[in-house]
Amino acid sequence: MPEQQKHEDRPDATDPQYAALAALTASLQGRGYEPVHDKDTAVLNVVDPVDHPADTITCQPRAVDGGLLWFFNGAGTPIAPASHIVEATVLIVADRDKRTEQQGESADALHVTRP
């Protein structure tokens, strides 16, 4: 049986960035979103039930905060510290809800129900 090769650039469950994104994934799932956590990278794609374009969320050190891990959106804008899962979830959902309202649709910022 061939030996499995470990990819040094591939995060694992003990990687703090990977673990933070996994926690954020679970939190967003609890609010009706369908986040896709790429197991090979520290990237989370957030897809909502309304089928708007996905948001890309990353978890990276933030230099102005002493290198602490933060969540960033696809534009590179900081969202919240990685240790603040609930805060990050609320801000991501609220941002998506704001864009939904701007497009003339209504959605609940904290809970999306499925038909």
C-alpha cells in the first residue's frame, strides 16, 4: 500500500486558521447558509439559500493587531477577530442581508428560513 504524502501547504484540523474557518462554517450553517470550506486551503465560500454570489472568507494574521488571526472578506476587508465567531457570523450575515435589501429582496439578518 503506498504511503500517503503529507502536503505541507495543506492545513489540518490543528491549524488555527483551519480551525477558525471550521467554527465559522458551523455557525453559518446554523443560520441557514451553505458555506463550503475548502479542505485544501484556508478559504471559506459562503453561499446563501437565496443563491446570491458566494462570498470568499479567509483567515489570516492581521499586522495592525499584533498578528492575531482575523477573518477577511474577498475584498480583503477585515470582518472580525477569528476568536469572535458569533460576531463574525452576524457581520457576514448582516452584510449579505444588506446587499439583498439593496436588490429589493427581504431576508432576516440573523436567520434565513427555507421554504
